[in-house]
Amino acid sequence: LPLMLMELSAQPDRVAQTLSTVSAGSAAFEFLLLPAVAALSDTHGRRPLLLVIPLLIIALRMLVVANPCLRTLVISRVVVGALVNYFDLFVGVTAADLFSDDDEALASLEGKTAAAWGGAYGGGMLVGGWLLSRTAGGAWSGAIGAYRVSAGLAVVAFAFALGAGESLSKAARVPFSLRGTNPLTFTR
């Protein structure tokens, strides 16, 4: 996205402003939908969301590969940004479900999970930067290569989720309701 924006506008300050607007849009999207997504999780369990989220990420990344225009890049950036954070949240909620009686084991697992996310983020930035710097062309270079790799990593996340069982017992599930999911209710 930054490269395409630089091609459209040679003004770095306009590019930075556009990128910050896209990031803010992603944060707002995440903030507004999270309570409803969490309510779905409390009704249907964690596993369905841990399966659907990577599939949505794969679809959005492949949409960018198939149609790398500004519109698809922005939509992908906004939605995928929220989906990745939702996935991270539901991994943590799943761990809390599984280790609700063992605080020490939960804390240990959360620490390891945070370290894995940090390593994946750092590694992703390095690989993405390397792919973007490759200008020789081909399916695995440039921004398209980075999006393909990102889709591949979402396949790995899907495979891990596919192997996981449901962590929320049927007895702990609640009927779906949007009541209480307004993210602005804390302002009252």
C-alpha cells in the first residue's frame, strides 16, 4: 500500500496522512465490531471463529493478488488488520477457557503466545521487506509476493485451528444477542 500511494502522490506527508487514516479506519472497524464478534464466540464457541478468520484473511489477501488496485489494498488492510487482532484475542480466550483452573499454566502459555506473536510480527516485517525489495519480478517478489506469503501464513493458522478442539463447553454458551454489544456504552 505505501508503494502504491507513493506512485499516486509523490508527497510523503500526504502518503503518511493516508496511511494513518487507513490505520485509524482499521482500529475503528475493530473497535465497533469486536463486541458483536465476541457475542458470536460466546454463542457458537471459539473454534468456528478460529477457523473462519484465517479463511477470510486468505480470501482478502488473494483478492489483492488477483486485483492489486488501491481499493482492494485499502479494504484488505482495514479488514485484515482487525481480523488478525480478533484471531489473537480468540487464541487467548481459548487458552483462558482451557486453563481456567490453573493460573500459573495460563500465564505461562500467554507469555509463550505473546513471544510467538512478537516473533511472527518481526519475522513477517523482515520477510515482507525483503520481498518488497526484490524487483526481479515473478510470483514471489514485490508486494504481490508479500501478499501471497501472508495468505500462506493464514493457511498455517487455519491448519492449527483445524487441529484444535472447541474450548467453550456447551453449558457455558449463551444465546446470541446484540444487547450490551454497543462499544460506546462505557461512556455513560
